[in-house]
Amino acid sequence: MDPIIAIATTILTQIQQPTLAFLIGGMVLAALGSRLEVPEPVYKLIVLLLLLKVGMGAGIAVRKADLLALAVPALGAALAGILIVLLGRLVLLRQPGVSEMDGMATAGLFGAVSASTLAAGMAMLDGAGMAYEGFIGALYPFMDIAALLTAILLARMSAERKAARSVMPQGGVATMTMGQGGGTGHGDIMREILVDTLKSPAISALLLGLGLGLLARPEAVYASFYEPLFRGLLSLLMLVMGMEAWSRLADLRKVAHVYVIYGLAAPLVHGLIGFGIGLAAHHLTGFSAGGAVLMAVMAASSSDISGPPTLRAALPEANPSAYVGTSTGLGTPVAILSIPLWIALAEALIGA
């Protein structure tokens, strides 16, 4: 009975958190027929400020880290983000009724990182007296950006292939000419989609913030402007996504069970991937047991900050009911509850 009570308490706590509470509030307003709306220019400004803040915070963390000690875990974190998205694509897109965009957005959000779940993992390690590297906070942008870019790139490549098939003459062969040079083939298509993805407003803002944090000294404006506004802006974003989610909820009803199963199982599988990479880093570089735990925590988590605005801007066709509801409503509680499992594994295989 105790585990059931613990799960129910954690889910209730998550519902009361601003991220999910404002999402549900937006859905309730839409269900009641409210005419409340956030103008599109205001929404775009909110997304811009949020992503600049996330990017700058990541860049500042990376700049302050020991780059030599950071290299192997950072590559491992990026690899984990990519593997999680590829696994999610393999699982979700094989399920009947799951659209390409919804599946890839969900996989991308689960591949990205929840800063709040990472903070919960650090607090549990501190309480258990298990040491970890000081640069751990700088690892999350590597997993985060790798996962989001992979998900967006794969989704757009699929959309391009579908568009090409739709214009293919019956019995003919479709070719696509990319650029002025007249080059054809998958390499050209992938290159153009990658460039287009990097130029998209969401990814551009995220990368700009990362560059500013790395190469400039934006701490003053970051602390005085972006940090104080962050939670309020995120709540407004969740309100908008909640209203949008309700309007598209009917699209999700037939495949809701798929997302429930995925939301419950994925954090455990992803955590094992992250722990395995952390264990490999331990054997290669002496990465700590606590570091391996936090690598698992990051992999098990799903983004509640950078992911939703990035995916909403880059993949507007995707249904927020699928990717935000699955990750925040189910994935986050499971990820938090799984932290003791990764601590136990680290103690058994590495030692405190």
C-alpha cells in the first residue's frame, strides 16, 4: 500500500506544480468555452525570452565547468539524448493511430531533460552522502539539445518524404532538386532540413543563448531580467498549450492507452540507458557513482522547461495533449520515483 500512496502523492504534487497546473487550467478554460486568448506576437515573445534564458543558463554552466573532465560525460549525455529519441521513434510510430508529429514530439520531450528532476536527484544524493561532480549541471544542455534537434530533424525529414510521395506521378520516380546547383538525393535533403532546423526561431534562440552564455558575460542581465521572469513566462506558455491541447484532445482519445504505457515505462528504460553510459564513463575516466546516478536521472526525466516551447514552435502540428500530458503527467512522477533505484544500482556496481 505504501508504494501506491507514494505514487499518488507524487502525482498530486506534480499536478499542483505550475507547469502542470497552468496546463490543466488552460484545458479547463477551453472546455468551458472561454474566449481568453494570448495574442500570437505575445506568445512568440514569451517563447523567445524562455529559450534565451535556457540557452544562456546552459552556456554559463558549460563555461564555468572543467572542459577536460566534462568532455566524456558530455558526449555520453548527447548520445543518450539521441538514443532515447531513436528508441521512442521506433516504439511510438509503430503504434496504430499515433501520428508522426505527435510521436516525434513525445520522443523528443522524453529525450530532453527536466531541470527540476535533476535538482531532485542532486538533493537525494546530498541526503544520501553520495558525491558527484560539480559540473553535472552543465551536462543537461548536451542531452537536451541533442534530443530536441534529433526529434525535429527526423520529423521534418519524414514530412518531406511524405510530401514527395504525394506529388509522385503514378508509376513514376520522384526526384527533388535542392538549391540552385540542382543537386539531388538524400544527402541534399538532409542538409537542407538540418540548415532549416538550425535557422528555425526556437532553435536559433536556444543556440543564441548558448553562444552568449559561452562567449559573453551575460550574468548581470541573466540574473536581473531573465531569471526573475522565467517561471511567470513559463506559466503563461503552459496556459496557451493547455487551451490548444483541449481543442485537439479528440485526436488523442483513440490512442491514449499508448501514451499511458509509454509514459510509465519509458523513464525506467531511458534511465537504464543513462546509467549504462554513466557506468561506461566511470570505467573510462573515473566518473563518480553520483555522476552515474545523475546521468540516469537526466535520461529518465522529460523536459518541462526547454522542450515544450521548442517543440511548439518547431513542430506546431504536434498535439500538446500527447507530448506534454504524457511527459509531465506520467513521465515526471515515474522519473522522480525511480531515483532511489539508480542510487541502489550505483552503490551495488560502483560503490559510494
